[in-house]
Amino acid sequence: MALAVDSATAALRNAGIVLVAEDLGGAGALWAVAAAQLTTPHLVNELATHARGVLAVTVTRNRARLLDCGELERRRAPAWLPRYGTSVEAAVGVSTGISAADRSLTARLLAEPASVASDFVRPGHIMPIIVGDRGVLDAQLGPEAAHDLVIAAGLPAGALVSHVLDGLEEATAHAAQQVARATGWPLVTVSQVIGFRAHRERLVRVVSEGEVATADGPFRVRVYVSELDGTSHIALVKGDSAQLPAGEMATVRLHSQCLTGDILHSRRCDCGGQLHQALQRIAQAPFGAVLYLRQEGRGIGLIAKIKAYALQDQGQDTVQANEALGFAPDERDYAVAAQILRDLGIARLRLLTNNPAKVEALQRFGIEVAAREGIEVAPTAENHRYLLTKRDRMGHLLSLPEHPDQGQAS
């Protein structure tokens, strides 16, 4: 991981091009990336020749606002598509704006910290791509990773990016190794950028600690606050890592907050049942923790979650409802969870989950998931369709009957 990122940042500092794959070996996009501040006509021509996609420069939302190139409205666009802003062109020093020299000047200006809105005219020949302030911690996508790599290289924020085309079609990460061999450009994955940041940045701090007596036994409570967005998360800890018997590992549940299921005991999801089952199992383990993460509605928030409920009542499943509201099916990230685990002294664990994505996420952050145990709750008539959607559309490992009256989930 570190070697790949180090190789990429070194190339960026030397005004070179790197490849960023969204999902190595998968169907995610493949991007060619350069540092916008170091853009030259030669770089523009190289990207146009070998990548052949539309040239764009990454900017944060606040930066786009300051430069008056805010996000364009895209109706029915999936959440994972790039968020393009109003196209721009340098106001001075260009002719038609399309030449390699003109586009390189515009790219450099977008990355210049002193640039202001009047330095550009609109529309132009360079499209900004608006990225989250937290980079890959906001969205595990190529533009965010490109933006983070430029910052990691010690350069002013702003990556010049282009989709890589394969013949007449957009290349996917399946072709990443082949393109890297053909071009000689260093290759890095979004997952490697995420891991790089999580290992080098402290994302959480403890703000309070105490004891709570639950129906399942006593737990130590630690409240963590994210340094990135101020959100608080809770760790309910059983035992002490220092007293863990030889050969044993921590038992852990990553539980995303669900007010309707955890507090109101809603029957349209399985969240409350999973939480209580996790507390029971961990209370019986030598050492473990429940991380209660403030990621309501798979990360879309309580208000949007209730809106999604209304769409589900009209016949959409949970994936369709999230996408209709402009979200990805699952907006959660686990960078903060990985750092909480490290703070608790947990680097190797048994994870209570039905969701393979949680296993993969923790492993990207350097946490060893040595075992996975399912945590299934008997389906009801109210949540059966929801559970089928989790199994069939989101890859959760659930042993469900085709109808809720056929028996309980094991």
C-alpha cells in the first residue's frame, strides 16, 4: 500500500501521470491523474493521446463556490458519477481555449491558491470535478483519490484527471494492469489511498469515558469525536485487551445507528435485534466491543431515511429508494471505525456481521478480520422484503426462507 502511494506521489511531484483504479479487478472506473499546478502542454497532449477522456480538475465544494464554478444539476444521475461544475477557461493568456497550452494554463489557475472567480470566463474547456472535503473518506472514488494524492505529494490541491478509454468505451479497473504496463504510469487503487490516509492521520479523539450497566452486563463506554466532521461515536467495551488469553481475539460488532430499529423497535428492519444479539455475545466473550456508529440509514441520515421509507411504501426496495434520493445504496465508510479499534488496542478480531463489505473495509484499513460470524435475526412479515434486498442486491450473507412463514433464520 505505502509503496504504491509513495511511487504515485513521487511521479506527481515530477510532473508525471499516474493511474487511479476505483476497484482493481472490478468494474470501477480507471483514471489518469496529474498534478494540476504542474500541468504543461506536454502533459495535456499525453493525457489526450493515451487516456483520451474529458480533462477535468478536482476542486472542493467550497473552492468551486469561491471560483463561481458550482455543481451542475444532473437529473437521475447515480451518486457515484463525478459531480461536474461549470466549465471554465483562463480569462487572460488564452486564445480559443482548446489548445494544449490554453488548457494547461486553465488547469494551473484552478490549482493556484490565489486564484479568484474573475480569473476565469465561463463556459470554457476545462470541467471542474467537485470532490468532498474529506476526499476518499467522503467518497471512495477516483477523483477523490486523485485529489488526496496531489495533497499527499505536498502540492497545492487540485488534480488534473481524465477517464481512460479502452477502444470506444470507458476502461474499467479490469484493464488497470494492462494500461499501466503499456504506458509506464504508476498504478494506485482507491483502497490504497484510503489505507494510506487512515494510517497517517488521527481521525478520532476520546472526549468522555465511563461505565454502563446493561441487561447483558457491565460495559465501559468511550465516546469518540471525529476530527473531520465533529460526529460522535460510541464504543461499548467488554474486558481488557491486555488480559486477553493467548490465542484469543476480540469479538467486535460495527453497528450503524438506527433510531427506528434500535430505539423504537421498528419491525421493518433487523437492526435492533442485531444490536441486542451483539451485546449478548460480546458480554460473554473475554474481550470485545460494539462500535455504535452515527451512520443512520446506511449513511444518508435520519431525514433522508424517512423519505426513503415513503418511497419503499410506494413499492421501491431500499436500494432503489436510496438511489432515487440521489444517494449510493450504501453511503457508510469505516475509516473512523478502524481508528477507534486501533485506539482500543484491537488489530485482530472476530467480526459479527452478515455484510462482507464491512470485512473488506476493515482489511483495507489494516485491521485483520480473522473470522466472521453471522448475526441473523428471525425475519418478520414487515422486514422480509428488506432482508431479501440485503441478500440479493447488497451481497449480505443471509439464510432466509423465501417467505417469512417458512421458519426462522438460523
